Amino acid sequence: MPGVYEQIDVDRIQQANDVVDVVGEYVSLTRRGSEWVGICPFHEDHRPSMYVTEVKQIFKCFACGAGGDVFKFVQMHEHLTFPQAIERLAQRAGITLERLERGPRPDRDENETDPVLLARVNDWACRYFEMNLSDEKRGATTRAYLQDRQISAESAKTWRMGLALPLDSNLIKAAQQRNIPRKDLEAAGLITSRGQDKFVNRLMFSITDVQGRVIGFGGRTLGEDRAKYVNSPTTRLFNKSDCLYGLEQARHAIVKNHTAVVVEGYTDCIMAHQLGCSNVVATLGTSFTNGHGRLLRRYATTVVLIFDGDTAGAEAANRALDVCLKHRIDIKVASVPHNMDPCEYLLGHGADGFRDLVAGARDVLEFKWDRLQQQFKANTTLSGQKSALEEFLQTVALALSSGNVSVLDRGIVVNRISGMLGMDRRHIDGELNRRLNKATASSWRGEPAGGPTDAGQSAQAVAQQEILEVLLNEPKLFELIREEISVESFDVPIQKEVAGVLFELLRASDRVTGADVLARIDSVEVARCVTEWMDVGERKGNYRSRLDGALQALNRKKRFAIEEVPATDDESLSKLINATERAGVLHGHNLGMIE
């Protein structure tokens, strides 16, 4: 990144962050031959279409076209600039960075706090809360409360639990002693707009992402506050609708078991892990959202919802079912008996009892059928029963279109409804088909992350791209043409930019990789094109003959003085196309697309 960090430091950070390891922290990857594959997080992917190549240190999605190196993955996933991605990965690798300039950051608004700084502020706050809890006097009452709840000291440490003190200025004063600006505290959601501590007299739960960064907090009142739980507000790092508590700790167990168990509370999640049930996560005081579905789909094929055995818990589970079906996750539901919460059930029945509860979870149609029958009994009005039936049919249609229900199950469902209503099954089948067609037409189409930057379609642009495709895969061939070609030979802006980076590297060494090039490119879109050219070039092969053919085409441009011929001269354009075609330059390209 010119002008911000030394390139030698950027290269060192890239080498310290293996692309498979980093991508694997966000996405469940499976080895397939020499590569790794996983669900692409950049579009609505329902079958693994993203490939990660360890040897080349790149990733590429063959559905939406997203691609690049480890920096570009973090840029895209966390919505960062290139310098911010460098800082993020430096932090991950424990590398200290020194910026070249000391002035205002070119990539950052003066009034905006970037995610890396927010994470540092949150980590400091987390350590401050932990210190309060461990303090012999100030934390004594709260430690006794945890002991009473049977949360062990080891669990409190593992989950980075802490204590917010009773006064509404304690954290602010501690931050002043560390020279942490108030605007950064406010940006992190740690103080209010009125300049008071956000969390006062609360047991603090640190919320981390899958990489272990503290992105937010939850606080349970230790006094008489009417709000029992308070979460951090939405920040550039944290949105409770897109986060799951415990995912960092549960991720590996979820991938191993292909199953994620979702509970509602912090202590439910902590107690499950404390007793050895390690694939459990919790929502953050919100309903199960599309963001949660997208997040879990990367790691799990099955989700088991454990809800409190009261009406509110059942309603929350019911809303979550359609979300999971929409994201093609196999969904099951279990209810904790006797109006207990999962934490109470774990303490009373142990890990084995909890596992039995999970194993006995009902599938989505069984749960919905029981719910439909209950609603029919409870509501005898026509409108009420119609509403219940429509809800049920909508779920069945979603389950069918997502592949979660077989044709046989569909027949059983239709027969059951027919028997319940005394209605001809053909009418029910027709209504189900109407909903199924609508669901299939409107859902689960993967949206590309954006087309590649225009690299031009003229014969000259094709020839120039051929040169880049070859040299990105076979850099040693540059020696054969180093005196015949320069950056000025390229007239398409994106190709000229890539050629500038590539040729500078090749003039210093012939041991250049695509990852080396990508580490010097800011733009995600340009990186997408480089990754595409690497892949296309490798599949074409025939590097030497293609390079010769491309050079012949560029030389013909000079000989024919193409730049002096009007663009509308069809005869001259035909000569160029015929010449380049004979030279093999247009191999693999659509001649009908050439201007």
C-alpha cells in the first residue's frame, strides 16, 4: 500500500496470515484435492462454490466471481479499506506496524473510528471489566453471585466476564487515565451521548467474533434496573442481529458435528460449554434473524433450537423456523420442559440430559403440525383458522423448495390437512403448488458481488490480457519479452494498472506469484480481475505460444498504424481480427464480442 505502510511489512503480514486459516475462521472449509471449498459469504450461496488455494494463497468464488488474496477477503468480509485490512491482519498475527506518514489517514473520515481501533478500545474495556470482577473488594459480591449461579471461576475467565461498577463515570475516568478519547468510547458504544457510562452496576458478558475480537458487550443488572439486560448499541463492529454469542468458542465443535444448538441466553450458553456441550451458541436478546441464518450456514448443516418452555419461547422458535428454511438449513426444535430455561435444565439434568433433549428435537413439520392443531383448537373463528393454515402451508412450501421435505412427506402433509378440514386434497395441493412456485421464483438466487471491472473487448485488449494471463502463471517468460514490452504498451486502464505492478516485480525477480501482485493492489474489483486472469490463464495453458501470438498482435498494431485509422473503418478492424485469430491470440474468446 504505497504511502501508508512499508511494502516489506505488508508482505510480512501476508506471509503470517495463511489464506486457508483466515478464510477458515469465517467459513467452514472442506478439502477437495489440493484445494479447499466452502460456502461463499459474498452471495446467497447454497452449495460450496468458493475455492481457497493454499499453494497460490488466493480464494475465488466460481458463482459470483469474488476473488483475491487474504487482504481482499478481509476487506470484503469486514467492509474495510486496504490499509484497515492490513492493520486487521497485523493485529491477528501480533505484528506491530509503523505508518510512513503521520498526517490524517487518507482512507478514514476525520470523525470516523475505524474497526481496528474500535476493537482495541473494546479490548481495553473488557480488561477493565475483568479487573473489576477479580478485585478482592469491588468484585466480591458479583463473584458470589456467579458462584450461586454455579458458573465456575474458570468459565468466568474463559468467557472474559467482568463487572461494571455502580457509578456512571467509572469507565470514563479509567479511560482518561489511559488517554483514550471520549469520541472513541462513544463510537464503541461504551458511553452514551450524554457522556455517561453505558454499563453501570452490571455483570458484563464480552461478545466476540469468530476471530476472538471483542466487538461488543452485554450487561445484566445487579441492582433494581428495569432493563434486566442491556447490549452494546450498533457500531461499525457490532450488530446484534448479525452476531451469535459463543460462536468463537463453538465454531470448531459445530463444524465437527455439522450441528449448531441455539439457545436464548448468555448463561445458557456458558453453562452448556462448562458441562461439555461445546456446539452451543446464543442469540443476543433478539429473535433469530436472517443474519444469524447466514452466519450459521457457513458452519452447520443442521440447527437445533432450544427454547424456553413458555409461550414466548415457542413463538420465538416458530419465527426462527422459516429463517433457517430460507437459508436451506435443516432445522429442528426442542422445548425445555416445566417452563425451565436451558441453564436450569443443564444444572438439573447434566450434560447427558441436555444431549438427550437435543437428540429428541422435533423436525420442522412435526413442530408446525402440532402448532397448527393447537391453533385450530384454540381459535374456532374462520379467519383465525385460515391464518393458522396459511402459516403452515407457507412453511411447507419453504421446506419443499429448500429440499428439507421429501415428496412422500408432502403427500402425508396434504392427506393430514385434507382429513382435518374435510377438503379435497387436490385443492390443498394446488394451494401448496402456488406458494411453492412463488417461493422458488423469488428466493435463493445468488446475487453476484458485482461484475469484474471492464478490461475491454477489443482485439488489442484481448492480446494485452493474454500477456497478463501468461505472466501471472509463468513469470519466467518475462525475460523473453522484457525489451519488447512496457507498461505503456497497455491502453486499457485496469490492464495498465496490473501490468505496472507485475512488471515492477518481474524486473526485480522471476519468482513472482499472484499473491505478490495482489498484495500491492488496493481495489477489490481489480483483485477480482487478477484472480480471474490467473485462473483463466492456467486453464488455457500453452503459455509460450500464447505469449508469442499476443506479441505478434501488438506488433501488428504498430505496423498497421491502427491508432490513425477511424474506429468505424470495418476493413482495418477485420484485418486486425483476422491477424490476431491466425496468431492464436483470441483462443478461448468470443469473436462476436470484439468491437
